[in-house]
Amino acid sequence: MTIDRRCSGISDRRDLLTEKTLDAETRTSESSKNDNSENTHEKLTTDSFNQQLVQANENLIIASIKCQTIAENLEKSSAQMIHLANHDFLTELPNRMQLNDRIGQAILLAKRDKSRLAVLFLDLDKFKAVNDSYGHGMGDKLLQSVAARLQNAIRSSDTASRQGGDEFILLLSNIGDKDSLCRTIKEIQQIISASYLIAETNICIGSAIGVSVFPEHGEDTQTLIHCADIAMYYAKQRGPNQYEIFNPDIHNASTAGLE
């Protein structure tokens, strides 16, 4: 009986030990599963955050590029608007506003340096006949060709401007004596009167040029332009390819004609 009881007690203790071992293993397994589940959740959370961060960075880069593009387009548009505000749309020459500014600056420099400048008011001969015979499209191309020749005929420090229609104004700074000025005017007229080949058509025109000189004929922009304009009309009355330098007699005659 004693031995049986002892054997039975040992068996019971073994069974109890087995149960505790199994229970411990079960708890360990469940704990491991919980840990794995938590790790998996943390990994998924980290991966999701990283993906969101990458997407946010990409969105930021795209937004930065778009902002830069918008800024560049605005800068280009601003530059184009400034250019259009200061240049003739057909010939790309400076317009009246820019010409007036340049004459004003040239006058200040001439006063400082005690030099002289000339304003040439140029009107094309036979331009109306070109428009009437070949159409305004041909006339526009002729004006563009004239503008290109004028730019090539003067120095980089001078200015060629279109006033409108077939009228142009040239600003010649730091001119020499009267003989030198007359030679320059004749050279310009020769360049303008050379034949033009436009759309397989030879076109010949001339020019009438009126000239005013600072400081003899005026000390401000509008006076110099006005005097050159008066002289140009007198040159035109004398025939094709003529020029006239303003003088008081011309001014007095034009004033008398208005009385």
C-alpha cells in the first residue's frame, strides 16, 4: 500500500508538473503571438508613416516646381508687357514714350558734356503708292525693312524710333559740325532709297528728313521734335529725297501761314 501510494503521489506530481509545463508553454506561446502581433502592427504603422512622408515630400517638390514655373511665367509676362509698352508692335523699334525718355537723357548728357545732339524727323516718299498698289501687307513688310536699315545705319549709342504710319525719328548723340551732320543725313537717305526686294517685287522709295539740333533749336524734347517736324515738311515740299535743317525763317513762315 505504501509503495502504491508513493507511486500514485509521484504520478500525481508528474501530472501536475506536466500541466504546469504545458500551461507555461501555452502562456509563452500566447505571449509570443501577442508580441508578434504588436511588432507586426508597429511595422505596419511605421511603413504607413514612411509612405505618407514620401508622398508628402513628393507633393512638396511638385508644389515647389509649380510655384517656380508660375514665377517664371509671371516674370516673362512682365518683361513682355514692359517691352510692348516701350516698342512699336510692327517694327520692334522704340516707340514715342521710350524715344522721349532717351532724348531727355541725351539732353542731360549733352548739357553735362557741353556737346550737341540732333533729332531727325523722317517721312517716307511714295509709301502711300506702295500701300495702294500692293496692299497693306506689303506696306508693313516695307516698314519693317526700313526699320532694319535705319538701325544698321546709326551707331549703337543712337536711337531709331517709329512715330507711326511711315514716320520715323532718329536721335543722334554727340554729333560733330554741320558738315559732318549733313554727310550722315545723306548716307541715311542713300541707305533708305536703295531698292527693296519684297515678295519678289522691287520697290523704290525715298525720304524727306527734317533736322533740329540741341541746343541751337531747343533745349527740351518736344521743342526739338516739333522743330524737326516743321523742317521735314519743308524738305518734302522741295521734292523727293530732300532734307532740311531747321532755321528761324522756316519757323516764322510756318507761323505766318497759321495767321
